[in-house]
Amino acid sequence: MAEEKDKKKQSLSDSLRKKYGLNSFASMVDDPPLEVISSGSLTVDYCSGVGGLPLGMNCVMEGLPSSGKTEIALDACNSFLDLDPKNKVFYIDVENRLKKDRVSSRNIDLNRFDIGRCAIAEKVFDLMCDVIKAKEHGMIVVDSIAMLLSTADFDKDIEDCTKPGTQGKALNMGFRKLGAIMMEENSKCINIFINQQMAAIGAKSWEPKVVAKSGFAPRFLSSFTLEIERLMGKERITHDSTGIQVGNDIKISCRKNS
């Protein structure tokens, strides 16, 4: 009786996979465990709740300007490249600020660190989908999604860009398309999105003091969110032996780790 049920289940599985794809039907017994990589910081790995950054998922790192988001992302890139000499990183520099000297100073192999520059939201997500399909890179970083501009706004003059929500709509569609492509390709690529926060003007006492510039789409459609906060005060600043400032204490909170 048990063998007959197993045969029926296997027949159902084969027919559904053939019709809808390999990921359309599977037993939870055969579901692989969550794979993670180190973020480059033991503290961040611990606070993540899963031991690091999860593979095959979208991760968002957000915070106020100069809070250390790019540095943490570069640490994650370095950690990923150290895992395997075949690993490659694709870094989409939307802000056009990342230079070779900054990357090489972190002992990152430039031959396995490719960079792209694009500022149109739809083109960035299409670029990411093509990179994922090529399966040459295991990590993609977008710095930052707050600087992305939708095609609808790009084709207009500045004074005509008054319609709200165009960036949020582009990000919403882009994240959903990216998730579908990763599922269809059964991709283990980890996507890191850097997002900017800004002070909320006129916020009431019960409302949040900072808001994400690109809306709630990145938080809602990502699987992992880190909030990075720079701690203020002279005692939070790190100096070298000559008195030059070389660092600053930061606070990292894991807001989502599903």
C-alpha cells in the first residue's frame, strides 16, 4: 500500500515538474537547508539569526548617509570571494562613486570583481536578470537603489517629474521579476541592495524619525534586512596612533531574516 502511494506521488511529481518546472513540486523532506555566507563580521553573522547572509535571496542594507553601508557590503564581497577561487561578484555602482583604489585596499581580487554603472531602475533589474541567467556571478550588489530613476521620470523634464510613486512602482515590479527569474533558474545568487534613509520632515511623536527614500518595496520584497546606524559622539570615533580618524562605531539591527 505504501509503495503504491509512493508511485502515485512520484508520478504526480514527474508530471507537474515536466509541465510547470523543476521547482513546482517537491517534498519538504528533500528540501535543502538554508545556505549562508559570512558577512565578513562575526557580530553581523550573529545578529542575523541564521549565521550570515542567505544565498539565493535578496538582502537589503539601509541606513542614513555615511553610516557604513558600502563598507559592510564590500566586506561581504570579500568574504564571498574568499570562499572559492571561482566565485565572482558583480557590483552595480548606481552612484558612480566606487573607485578601484577603494576596492583594492580591502584585498579584493579585482579580476573577480566586475562593475557596472546604470541609473535607470528598469534597466538595472533587467541587467541583474541577465547576469543571473548567465550564472557567472554568485553575488550582485546594487549601490544604491535610492538613486535609481524610473524610465517614466527619465524621459521627462525635471519640472514635469511631479507624479509620485514612479520609483516605487519600478522597484516593486523589478523585485518581483527578479524573484521569479531566480526561482525559475534555481539560482543561489545573493543580491545585496543598499538603500538610503532620510530624516522624516514634520514627523509626529508616534511616527518614525527616519524613512527609506525608495519606499517600502525593498523591505517588503526582500528576505533579509539590516538597518545600519552610525553612533554619534567623540567616544564613538576611532583614531590611529597619529590621531587621524580611521573609523566609527556603528549599530546594526536585523529587521527581517525570513
